[in-house]
Amino acid sequence: GCGAQKKKVSQFEEDHGIIVGFSQIGAESAWRTCNTRSVQDAAAEKGVQLVYANAEQKQENQIKALRSFIAYQVDVIVFIPIVTDGWDNVLQEARDAGIPVLVTDRKIAVEDQSLYAGFIGTDSLKEGRTAGQFVLEKFAAKRESFGQTKEPITIVELFGTEGSSVANGRAEGFREVLKSYPEFQIIYSKSGDFLRSKGYELAVEFLEMYDDIDVIFSHNDGMTLGAIEAMEERGLRPGKDIVIITIDAQQEAIDALREGKVNCVIECNPKTGPEIIKLAQRLAAGETIPRLQYVHEEVFYETDNLSLIEPRGY
Ligand code: GZL
Ligand code: ZN
């Protein structure tokens, strides 16, 4: 055959560009708001009409948004599933309506892979592994003496949104690296829902509970910044009294790295707008797209030449 038939693009689309329904989780972090801006700017740049829906952290709002996109007969749906489960029915409705779906940022767990056209986002498992690797190296000396001292390296985890693929991936990757080293012990792990305010609250709690924490592994900078506030209120020196690894790489985290308040910042790239819009345009033209695409990400270590880091823009 001669490859995928180009879908007849209507005259309206010819003149006005395609219409994309964009279901965003909310505005829980600097990362999220940057991601939203990136998609909105890319759509404007390409003359794509974006119907934007902010779910304010609620899955039921996302499902309502997807249903309204179907009723509105958008050309493509782009959505960021706040959690992995619970999407089968609404995605079947989209498929029945002939509307292709691009999943981005967070992954969904569905039996029937035909329920969405493809995924583009960040590799949470790799982010977790990178965090584990850093801890392994940072505590080499203490690991050496573990035989004699039997002194474990105690870890606190600030978990992201329960049930989200990114929190699960980060946690899994982190544990995978450390599982064969009994000297590392995760003594506390609770969800701060990627929120700075909850990161603060959890830190107040775990600093009350434990007086010998070696490491905080935080699933995002927002929660980290909240925890740093709680530590400093108690006269603790973040990055010195407690080693901190954090994910996203928003500007405030890079500033903290420069101040020695965190020790490793793992980038999770929010600027996926251009790629997303390009994929949406391909889907609208009836093309197939890659099932799985990861975007480029950096890691920033305390030992790097930190003056070389470009302004983050979020
Ligand atoms: C990660 C993204 C996460 C960020 C948080 O890809 O889903 O959600 O790490 C954001 O800052 O709230
Ligand atoms: Zn690079």
C-alpha cells in the first residue's frame, strides 16, 4: 500500500488550524505551570487552537474535560493522567468518536493499548535510579564502616501524588538501586502530593519523629523547598546535616544547589510543548506516532561547575 491515507483536513482546519483538547492536571508546582505554558505557547506558535482544561488535581474533572472534548469534536486529545488507573471508559468513548489521544507526562495503565496513540514524557524510573546512584556514591565512606558500626544510612522519602506513574517510577527506580545494600534504610515515606505546603508539614512531622536522618529523597522540588523551610526553622543545615536529592530542577532548586542546601538536582523536563503540538498535528493528519518517547534530561550535582547552568525559566 502507499502508507497511511492522509486524513482529509477540512476547509475549516485548513484556515484555522486543528483543534486540540488539552486536559492538564492543575497548577500544583512550578513544573506544572511551566509545562502548561510550554504547550500553550507552542500551540499559539503553530496556529493550533487549544481548548485548555485545568482539572485542579481531580481525576473526575479530567474525565469531564475529556468528555467535553469529545462532544466538541476536537481533532486530537492531549492529556496528562493524574493517576495511572480509571481511564478505560472515557478513552473508549474517544476512540468510538474517532478522536486520537496523546498521553503526555504521566502514564496510564490500560489493557487495550489501542486506547491511546502514544506517550511522550520523562523517564521517572531513570530519575529514581539516578537518585539511588547518587546516594550510593555519596555515602561510600559510611558504607565502608557499616560492617563495624552497624550504623544504617537512614532515608526519608517525600513521595509524589499517590497512584501517579511518576511517583511510582521514581520510588521504584530508587529502591531498585539500593535494594542490595542493607545499610540503607528507608525509615519514612509519605505523600506530599508534589505540594510545597505538604512538604513542609511532612518535614515538621519526620523531624519530630527522628533525630538521625541522613538523606531526604524528595520526588519534586516543591516539596523539597517546603522541607528546607522546616529544617531551617529548627536550626538544621539542609545539604549538610541532611543530604537532599530532589527532582524537577526548577530555578529555586538550582539556587539551593548553589547555596549548598541540596546535593543533587535531577531535571524533569517540563518544556515538552513543541514536541506535543508536533505530534498532535501528525495525529490530526492521520499519521501514526511512536508509542513511547522520552525527552532529554540533565542531572546537576553539587560537584558540577554550577555557574554554567542556564536560567531555568520555571
Ligand atoms: C513529573 C510531573 C510531576 C513533577 C511535579 O513528570 O508529573 O508533577 O515532578 C509535578 O513537580 O507536580
Ligand atoms: Zn543536555
